[in-house]
Amino acid sequence: MTVFYTLMRGSSKGRDSMESPFKANVLEGKVALLTGGGSGIGFEISTQFGLHGASIAIMGRRKQVLDDAVQALRSQGIRAIGFEGDVRRREDAARVMESTVKHFGRLDILVNAAAGNFLVSAEDLSPNGFRTVMDIDSVGTFTMCHEALKYLKKGDRGKGPARGGLILNISATLHYTASWYQIHVSAAKAAVDSITRSLALEWGTDHDIRVNGIAPGPIEDTPGTRKLVPDEMPSKSREYMPLYKLGKKWDIAMAALYLASEAGNYVNGTTMIVDGGLWLSKPRHIEKEAVRELSRTVERRSRTSPVGVPPNSKL
Ligand code: COA
């Protein structure tokens, strides 16, 4: 996520209706497992996949966030289940994968949306802080893919290039240039993109599994944006620039639907940028001193306040 680009908060004009352009049955009969599927972008992809026919399993670390998300999905008629687990633990990955297949009978789509992030200068980041984000984003993504392979390559999915399953890795654009105070996430997401391409080649060839990614820009109302562009951020770092605005979670979910549906059958090994062209502009700088205090405050808040789906919420 490109943090120091100037951002406009608020709704994007002309996209209020949020009606899906896809047929409601494009994912009928599919089973999707989403890490980080209980909040933010992951939850929106869960919702849209579910509304388009898929059964949804979500994996996350916090029980309350999972319970609220599952309840919100079921209230919309979506078949959904939540499993507690940390993508950093291989045994969790294996257990959740197995439980998903036991519950729904198969696995067709894995979405790696779990991620860790905080603002910090390279000078202030400990090697363990760097490793923590690499472990969640990069190693976690590989671990989930690795554990999913035996399920994704199995099964009768008909003829054509989508006989195997699909993997979708949520990435970022940070590493396309350089991004202030995001050395850990930039490195982790660069690795994720590389994993996407390598697996697309190997597993596309060997198992007909398509592996793609989505690199979102800053998306409104997500834990990521709340952490990286918090309200406390100095307002001059968030001045309005006419071309740029926050994206919607829906924008990312529609890209995910395209990649997961028949429409994306010939797309393999790509990471689709969905950021309104934001990464092409120059990253904005804020003072390192401001980042120090800001980041600690935001991290404290993210651990004490719920960041998932509000209980009883619908879309
Ligand atoms: N600034 C600098 N270092 C930080 C930090 C911050 N704001 N937050 C955490 N760290 C460092 C810690 O100091 C620690 O390093 P140390 O042992 O050398 O001191 C290391 O990161 C691990 O922290 P810890 O709190 O043990 O990790 P955790 O596993 O409990 O939490 C995080 C992982 C830090 C990524 C946490 O933010 C998280 O759980 N995030 C998930 C949600 C999220 O980030 N969503 C946004 C998605 S874009």
C-alpha cells in the first residue's frame, strides 16, 4: 500500500451502487479458503465470492473477528465457516486446510490475504520486526500454498485451463519503487510476487493450477489503511490531489472475481495492480520523528480495538 501518497478520504464518485457486473453463479459449486478473510479486503472478497456462489472458509487468529465475519456472511445466505489459525504455523495451515475439505468436501480457491504491517523507519526496525512481517506475508503465503497443493490439484474440475484450482495472493505496489518506512513489507510483498510467478510456472504446468496476485492501492475502511494512514497522520501528508482517491474494497473483490471466474482462465502468473494508477506518482515523505510516535499509537490501538466486521453487520 502506498502510504505517503496524498490521499482523499471519502467515497469515490460514481460508484455508489456497487452492483456486481458478474453473474451470480460464476463461482457456483466452488469452495474458497481465505486467510485474513474476516476483515478488510479479505472479508470483502469472502463476501463477493460467497454472493457469487462459492462456499467460504476463513482463517484468522482472532476468534471474535472470525465469529462476527461468519455471522455476517451467513446473514447474507452465504455458506461460511471460520477456523482459527496463524499462517506462520505450518500445523495450523494443514489443520485448517483439512477442516475446510472435511466441511465442504473440496477446495478450489486459496486466497492469501493475511498480512502484517506497521509504519517504521528502517533505522528503528529490529531484525525481529522485519522477520515477523516476512513470516506472515511471504513464508505464510508459501506455507498455505504448499499445504493447499494436494487439494487444489485433485478433483474433477472439467476440461480447459482451469482444471486445477486457483491461488490468489494479495500483494502491494510498495516494492515497485521504494516506499518510506515500509522496508519490511516491501521486501515481503516482493517475495509474494515472486512466489506467485514461480508457482504459476511450476503448478500451472504440472497441475493446471493458476496462481495470480492483486496489488491493491490504499483502500478505504480497511485495517491496513487505518494503520498506514491513521487519522493522527499530519494533515499535510494527506492533502488532496485531484487524480487520487482511496479505492473501495469492492474494487479489489471484483478483480478477484475476474481472476477466479472463467473470464480469467488464461491469466496465470500475473499480479494485477488495482490502485487507480497511484503507484506511478512520487511517494510522499513525512518526518521520521512523526512516524515514531504515530506507529506505536496505531499499533497499540490495533491490538485493543476490534478491526473486523462489526457484529450483526451486512454488506
Ligand atoms: N514499530 C516497530 N517495531 C514494531 C512495531 C512498530 N509499530 N510493531 C511491532 N514491532 C516489532 C516488535 O518490536 C517485535 O520486534 P522485537 O522482538 O525486536 O522487539 C516484532 O515487531 C514482533 O512484534 P510482536 O508484537 O511480537 O508480533 P505479533 O506477532 O504479535 O504481531 C504484527 C505482528 C506486529 C505484524 C501486528 O501488527 C499484527 O498482528 N498485524 C496483523 C494485522 C495487520 O497488520 N493488518 C494490516 C494488514 S496491511
